[in-house]
Amino acid sequence: MLGREKIKDLLTSARTGRKVEVKGWVRTRRGNKNIAFIAVNDGSVIHNIQCVAETASFDEEVLKYVTTGASVRIAGTLVESMGKGQKLEIQAEEIEVYGPADPATYPLQKKGHSLEFLRSIAHLRPRTNTFGAVFRIRHTLAYAIHNFFNDYGFTYLHTPIITGSDAEGAGEMFRVSVLDPAKVPLQEDGQVDFSEDFFGKETNLTVSGQLEGELGALALTEIYTFGPTFRAENSNTPRHLAEFWMIEPEMAFYDIKDNMDLAEVFLKYLVSYVIEHCRDDLEFLNKMYEPGLLDKLQAVLENDFKRISYTEAIEVLKKSEKKFEFPVNWGLDLQSEHERYLVEQYFKRPVIITDYPAEIKAFYMKQNDEGKTVRAMDVLFPGIGEIIGGSQREEDLDKLMSKVKELGIPDKDLWWYIETRKYGTVPHSGFGLGFERMVLFVTGMSNIRDVIPFPRTPKNAEF
């Protein structure tokens, strides 16, 4: 009995003249009353394999169901192709239809569907060339991330998805509760009494695993998290999702320079890995969506990242004489248009900006000696802007407590985090990489909804 072979393996096979079996979905069928050319794809590679069937050798009742979208098993002989466009093909000897697809209603009958339309059929869009390529690249990047950290001796730490803390202080979190909305228990002041809830306190879906990651680093030295995070920001833009994935390494005994060095090596490793393992998919996306994609990726590998301070960045932007939509002044956060100007037009390479004003950064970032800036870092990429955000963390208990009080953060919610500064504190650093932003950069797609299988955005949680 023949065993199924992946089309990816068959297309690179040097052994013709042997019996093979493929299983997959019909992409196209063409031909005439005497012969049918059936293009089959199983998702293992962007290319189809052509199966040639002499119609007289098959039951007409079977062949009529071999239409675009149908799932099939085809067995036959692997031979060199006589036609153009493919080196190998299968001379079909057996055809079995697992599941037909009605040509009158199957929504992927024609080519050229808009990405917006395909978002409305997220259950079927992985069958297209575009999303097959994107999701294979997404998988490869995820594998490369684990591979990188494993090779560097990091421990993979699973941080909680349900949390009682707000790591960034943004407040835009999804609440987790089992309280009956019709009978919510209230305190005397009219506030919800969360002591009667499942966890006995207010809890939310996490926006970051960083704070818990720091706990792991202060015992295991080098850890990383890779998991889903959530932000209840009512934003319908091509750059925002309500559910997304984050990679967050935390390292004991790292200062800000060590942090920057790791981020640069890490990003270059990911780009190099995907170029090596997803060449066909990248070439397709380079042709269809972003001409110059491969050159852009190669440029990341060939250039050292430019490192400048926030103050230097502001000076460059002010001297540019470029009209920006958002103002450029010291103390204001940089917007995407500012970041992209620095990367794409001025330095023409990835940029790492450090030493941001303390007022625009999170409470846990280490304060510099002058008291105005913190040891933050943002890595900026072309077409994306910020792709990594990180910092050296504040290990000094007094300085951390001063910032906590200044911002009015309830220490009762962070007592466990604060205690790490009491018992064996060390210099340490970390950063966060938005996984979807990395996939966006590598694939050349323009909308973040198109690099995650089932996007979660305001008013959209159907699939």
C-alpha cells in the first residue's frame, strides 16, 4: 500500500518512474474530454503538483467531482513533465474524492480576491497562495524563535494569561470574571466587590508577561516568554489587534548595551532563518505584494543597526525640514512617521534609540543618573517603525518605590514584584518583540490582520 507523500518532497524528488500518492485540495482543473490536468496542493509548499488523468480510464461519476476546492487522493507514477511550468507531474492511475466543493458556491473559484474579502472568510483563506505563504512563514519564525533561545541557553517560561497586574499601566485590559452581570455584588461605595469573584480579586487577560518574566530571570538568569497577550484598545487600524503574540526575554546581569546586542543578533537570526527556509514563499510575496522584499530582508543582515539616543533622534528630526503630521519636541513620544523617517530616509538601516524621557516610559525602567531619562530602547525597522521595545530594569528598591508612588500604582498589587528588589536584586534587562509585527515585516503584508490566522479586532470575533 502506498503512503501519502508531501508535495513539497515530491517536487524535489530525483526518483521518477515510481509509484506515488498525494492527498490535498484541487486548485484548478483544465483540459478536454480526453485528458484532465489537475493541480493539487496540500499546504506543504506554495507550488502545486500537476496530475494528468486520461478521462477514459476513470469513472465519469468520480471525475465530475474533481473541481476547484475538492479534496482528493491521487495515486500514480511520478514522471518528468512534458509541459512548461513544472519539472515533474503524476500520471494518475487512481482518483478518490474525499470531499466535493460545489463550483456554484465555493468562494475561492476565481483568482484575484481582495485581502479584505478574504478576511471575511478566514476559515477558507489559508487555502490561497497568499495565506499559505504567510502562515508557513509564521510557523517558521515561531520555530526559529524557540531555536534561537534554546541555542543561547534560555529557559522557556510560561507566564500567566490571567493576571491581577497591569504591566504597562495602560488600563486597556479585558476583564476576567464569573460574576453574574444581572446580580453584580457591590461594596458600600458602589464599586464591584471582586472578593466574591472566582479569584477573589479583579483579574484581566495579560497585556505582557514581562513582570512575571523578571521573576524567572532573577532565578534562572535568562528566560523568555512566547505567548498570547491582549489589549482592549478600541482601535481599528492596520497596526492593531486585540489579541496578539509577544516574545519577551528577560536576562539577569544584562545592562542596556547587552540588551541591544541581544536584540540585534536575535532579529538578524530570525531574518536569516526565514530567508534560508522559506525562499519560495518569500519570492511569491516579493512578486505579489512588496517588490524589493528580499532586498529589504538582506539589508537587515548586511548592516549594523545604528544606535542613537532619543535626544540625538529629536535633533535629526528637527533639522530634517520635513513636514510631519505630529510635532517633534523633546519630551514627546516618537510617532511612526518619525521612526520611519529615521530608518528609511536618514540612516537607511535599522535604528536603536535609547535614553528616552522618563515621563513617557514605564515605571520599571532604570533611571539614568541625570534623573530625566531612563535606559529604554526601541528597535526601529523599515516599513514598521518600532518592532522591539525594551529597557534595563530598575533594580534599586528606593528608586523603584519612588516611581511607584509618583504614579499612584497600588503597591498591594505589585508586592511580589517589589520584593525581588529586597532579596538578591541584580542589574537586569529585557525586551518585547511583537510577533505579528515581525511577521508583517518579513512577509511584506500591509495589514496586521493578514498575518494572524484569526484576527481579533473591535466587533470581530466570528471565527
